[in-house]
Amino acid sequence: MEISQQTREFIRSHRTDNVRDLALHAKRTPDLDLPWALDQIAGWQTARSKLPRWADTDGIIYPPHLSMKQCSSEPTARYKAELAARLMAPDGAPAQSDIAAHAQSEQSDEPHDTTVSTTTTDAAAPDVASSTPRRGRLIDLTGGFGVDFSTMARNFAQAVYVERQRDLCAIARHNLDLLGLDDAQVVNADAASFLATAEDADIIVIDPARRDEHGGRTFAIADCTPDVLGMLDLLTAKAGHVLVKLSPMLDWHKAVEDCRGTVREVHIVAVANECKELLLVLRGQPDAVPVEDVPVIVHCVNITARGTERFTVMADAAGVHAVGTARHPDDAAICAANAESINANAVCTDSTNGGAVVGDGPTGNAGDGLPFRYLYEPNAAIMKAGCFAALSSAFGVPQLATNSHLFGSDTPVEGFPGRAFRVDAIMTMGKKDLKRGLSGLTHANISTRNFPMSVNQLRSKLRLQDGGDAYLFATTDRNARRVIIRATRL
């Protein structure tokens, strides 16, 4: 790409400045491509937190704002690279790529419970080529900015980037060369047209655009571009595995149903307790096993600064496809011993009310008068998955109530995938009770679960400022009472 010296110097001199101020006040000159320079400055500023390795690489060219906003972050790109390495390994065993091997070496020696994959410490792995020989063929049909492609491609002998926008292809070619992937193939083509004549691949990746023709956001698979559902037969015929990236707003049950029995794995990926991606792994090149005999494995993943929380359940076809019924989402679920294998004998307790509630199980009145001493809040990925009965069964902790999605115990529970708290007080909404329970409190972090008031409404009623070390959970208990739990995070 031809970039004038003046444009380069402008970017270097102003890359930490406010982009809007620059757009208004920068001096225009014939040799300065200001719109392009502003895209580069804004892109680099976004990359500092979202793609730090890219931001540290001199010469990277950034796309316009929308492509930067839609691209994966480094943690989610690494997760997909680790997933691709596992899918490529014999019998689905963990592949010894640098990414997977590093994550594996950091796992705790013994999970808390043999029926659940618990918190592991997956430190950020460097984005480097695998120490084992590269093999297989990867096709990314919606290459975009190339973050996912560049991270996954390092473990493949052949990697093909496909993108319908010519400008993004030029950017990808430039950046891939800088990142040491000069052997990757870049193709400017429509995904469906390319796929029709493409050779088979081991893994095909597709991330359909979630914008309609007017630029409005869409979430349903059928409304995205390219048309994944229309390409489904060809995708599964030409790949060993198909990895589909979707909006985290989408109902995973509906997504599985829409894909007509081709889904083998669902990955709900959160970063810092915020859902970022919904990934589907489709069975490629169908075998002779009847669809109804193959379960769907659901991986709930939360990538945090302290490590990666993983919880896995397995649902049979009847449970997954019973969309719109009153059945709980984790109907007929089985907890997995780890992210790669399923213990077929570890059947979770399942019920239509979401599992046991406090008072039904081993939790009793503690010596200090509290019905439970510890409170647990599942991470965002599990909240999205809705596998609360499986979670309760796996860790032996009952829910406070059917729809509260908070769990209580008398003793600490190691490895619970979410936040853990020590309970300091439990109060009703009565004035005297609130005065007692909130004594000395001026600030609090407030959450509501199955409660008729919003956080802002409750904060105003309690006259508390945001922040501090205290946490308040407003919820409904098993006796339908409105209660507030005051707690300290562990």
C-alpha cells in the first residue's frame, strides 16, 4: 500500500490523541490522507486493549471502525485456535500446539468433582507456530480483519483466507506478511461462490455478518450474511469440521435446531464475565451414526485475568430440540469430566424446576442464624447456557430459588465457575430489617435476580452509592419472599 511520508508522520505524532479532536482541528494538506490516518489512529487505540500483540507490531494496517469493532479479541481468537487444534488431533484429543499445551500444563491436578470441568488457569499463550509439524487445510470463508484466521492458521499446512471486500483483502495480505504468514493464501471472493468450487478442508470457519442491508443489527442465523443455513449441506460435505461464529445474543437452543442435527458442540465464550461469542461446531462429512444418537456437548467458558473457568454439559437430541416446551434447558444433561471427554455414567440430577433449592438439600441453619454462609453467582457463560440443574448437581450446591440462579452452601465450594461470596446478613424488605442489615453502609455493589425492582430503583430506595467492598443481592427465596443478601467477595 502506498502511504505518503506525511501521513505516516501524522499517525506517529498523533496516535494517542483524541480522534474526534483531530478530525475537527487537524490541518489539511495535499499529502495528508486524513480520513485514512484517523482510521489508523482509532484502530491502533482499539488494538492496544483488544489486540495488544498487533498494536505492538510496527506497520500493521487497521480497517475502518466497523471491522475493528466486529473482529475477535486476542483471548477469543486464542480460544478458537485451541479449539481448532483439538478438533484436528486424533480422536479429538488435546493437540500439543503451543496454545493447547500451555493451557494444559496450567490446569489443576485434580478437579473439584469428577463430573465437571472446573476452573483452570489458562494464562495468555503467545501467538506462535505450533511446535509440532503443521498439517491439514483451513479455510476461513469470512476473513474480515484476519484476527481469527492469523491465530488459527499457524497450526495448518495450508490456510486460505476468503473475503468479499477487496480493501480488507489488501489489508489482510499486508498484515499476514508482517505476522509471518506470507504462505497463507488470500482470496477476494464471495463465500458461497468460493465454496462451490473449493477443495475439501479439514476445518472451515464462517462468521456471518450480523448486519442487514440497511446496516441494522440482526441476530438470527437466517438473517445473517452469508446464508449459513442455505450453505449447510455444502459446508458439511466439504469439511471435517465446520466452526460457525454467531452473536452471543442468539438462543443456542434455536441455533442448534436451525442447523438440522449437524451441531456436535456449542461453545459459549465470555471474557471477564461478559458473553462475547457463541460458537457452533458442526459435524462435517456426515458419518453413518443417526443424528438422534449423537449428543450435543455445551461448553461454558469464561476467560478472566485469573484464569479460565470451564463448565461442560452434554444434552441429548430430545433435550436440545425441545424448543418452546416447559422443559428446563439442561434436560437430560450429563456433566463432562473435561472439555474433551464425556463421562457417560455421570448423570446430573435434572428437574423441571432447575434442581434443588436451599432448604431441600444438605444446607441447613448455620450456627450464626444464617440459612447458608456462602453465596455463589454463576459466570455469564453459564447464565447464558441455562444449565443450572447440572451446575447444582455437579457441585452439590442448591439454588436459593428456582428462578434466582444464585446458589448457597454452608461450607466453601472450590472451583465454582463464577463469583464466590461470604454472607454477612440476610434481610427482608421491612424497614427494621433493612436498617439492621444495612447498618454502617454508604456504598454497595447491587445486583438483582428474580426481583421486581431494577438496580437503579433499589439503589435509590436504599440511598446507597455505587462501589465499595459490600455486595447486595436482591432476590426471591424459595418461600417467595423478597430478600436482600449482604455479602463480601472472597
